[in-house]
Amino acid sequence: MTMKKIIAFCLLMMVCVCQVYAQTDSQRKVQRQQLAKAQANHIAEELDLNGKKRALFIQTYCNCQKEIWALGPKSTASKDKNETETDARQSIRNRFDHSKRILAIREKYYEEYSKFLSQKEIEQVYELERQAMRRLSQRNPNVQRRR
């Protein structure tokens, strides 16, 4: 093979790899949305919601999940032994900021839920959500559990 053919082949492979990564990301988004909708339907069924109330809950729940996902993954504690005190402090602050943003979203959607659900129903929503997260974390041993 000539040098031009090798370069052309490498460029072609790079384009293909980029397309696969982009496709995987969009597929992941669709799967997340489907999972959120399925979970919302399950919760709505457990709460025995019907009609407009059910549709409103599913839409609100999915919007909440989208906002949380938009924050990105929580940064994890560094295991780097060469990490400086300043790096460690910044890492901790970043995790605090992430937690605060999630809390703000949860409070916002608590207010939204309060417009059409009773307080007991909202408690049930949160409990069913916790149960689902426990089940998912048991299926995936790579997920870190909170202690």
C-alpha cells in the first residue's frame, strides 16, 4: 500500500468511529427517555393515577429526569495519591455543587407535584423511585452504592 492509501484508510476509520460514538450517545439518550417513561408509568400505576392526572405526572416526571441528566454524572472521589490539598478541596466543592443543583431540581419538581398530587402520593413517588434505584444498582455491580 502506498502512503496515500494508508492515510485515506486511517481517515475513513476515524470517520466511522466518530459516527459510531455519536450514534451510541443518541441511542443512550433514547434509552434513558424510554426508561424514565416506563418508570413514570409504573409509578402512576402504583398510585392508581388516571386520565389527565396520569398524563401530567408522566410528563412532569420525565421533565425532572431530563433536568437531572443534563447536570451530567456526579464526579467521584479521586483515588490519586498525588492529589494536592487544593485539588481535593476543589473535588469536594464540585460534589457539593452538584448535590445542590440536584436538590434545587427536586425541590422545583416537588412544587410541581404538589399542584396535582397529595403529599402522601408524593411520598409514595419518592419511595417507589428509591426502590427502583436499589433494584437497578443490584443488577449492575459497577454502580457505587451510597452508605
